Amino acid sequence: EVQLVESGGGLVQPGRSLKLSCAASGFTYSNYVMAWVRQAPTKGLEWVASISTGGGNTYYRDSVKGRFTISRDNAKNTLYLQIDSLRSEDTATYYCAKDRGLFFDYWGQGVMVTVSS
Amino acid sequence: DIQMTQSPPSLSASLGETVSIECRASEDIYSNLAWYQQKSGKSPQLLIYYASSLQDGVPSRFSGSGSGTQYSLKISGMQPEDEGVYYCLQGSKYPLTFGSGTKLEIK
């Protein structure tokens, strides 16, 4: 059974940093592109970033380029999202997702990030 | 960036009614379109991928169609458990973009 379990969220002050993790199991993690998708409270879904199987290629939405870093550890079956210079507009539930061809077939339960002073 | 225009924003349907949700892309996305259902407080669930392929375990009353820039999701016979918000996602190129969502309720 595919499982994606996010962690690392919380309440953070503007300008601070946070690192989200996603522990994957139930599939051959190193064979799949992985992604982060977020959803602000009461809003729609927004793709944030994706990373290739080996980690050598990364893709970001424009609004997070330079502040967010997606990475992966294939030995630990874990996906990461480093978020720097947090802004109020980054407040959202962040989902880890398994990519099966530029669509997502499995999602984690999500982790909440709240940016507020 | 490819813009995804989804309609209608909300929909109310009776039990057993057939409903359709549309997504229009700002350019050809070559059937690289997926549909998701999100129930309140839950993660999105994949329904359809590559415009018309039904994800394993999804009831056959869900179907997808379309090509080029126009796509649709059809639910043939609304059930109470179909309430939720539906999103389309284009996977033709980065940045991946979602439609704005359609809230489906039972009448």
C-alpha cells in the first residue's frame, strides 16, 4: 500500500525558515518523480515544485523560486521541501504527491504551515 | 503558463442525475489532463488521467473525455458520496496548473 506521510509543519514567523519532510513507502520511491502541492485555506490546489527520480532536475512555480528548495534522499525514501523567507501567502496545507506522468496518483494527508507573527 | 478555466464554479445535482464539469486550457495540452475529487478536510483523490483513463478503484460512473484544449468530466448518476470539490490538472508542461475547482453538492 502506497503511503506518503508529511511532517515538519507548524506556526512560523514571517522571514523564518521551515523544512518539510515526506516519508514514502509501499512503492519503489527512487523510480518516481515526486512533487509538492499546496492549498491555502479555503482556496484551490497549487503545484509548488517537482523533482526528478535522481534529484538532478528540479522545477518550481515562479512565486517560490529562490525561496523553496525541493530535494530527496532515495536511500531514506524521503522527500523534502526547504522553505526560506516565509511570507504570509505561504500559509497553506502542503501535500507530498507521487507523480505518475505529470499527474499525481497518490497524495499524503498534508501538513499545515502557518506564517504569522 | 497554461491557464485552466474550469466551469461551473458550483453545481447542485439530484440523486441519479448526470453531471458534467468542463475544463478549457489556454493552449493544446495533448490529453495530458487529470481529474481529482477532494472531500472536505481530505487529500485529493485521482479519478481520471490522460483525459479518459479511469484510475483503479474509481467507480465506472465517472468518465472523462476531450482533446486539444477542451475536456470534461461526467458523473453518470450522482451519488451522495460524490459530493466534494473537483479539480482538473494539466500535465502538458511545467508549471503544472490546476483548474479553480467545481463544488458539487447533492440537491
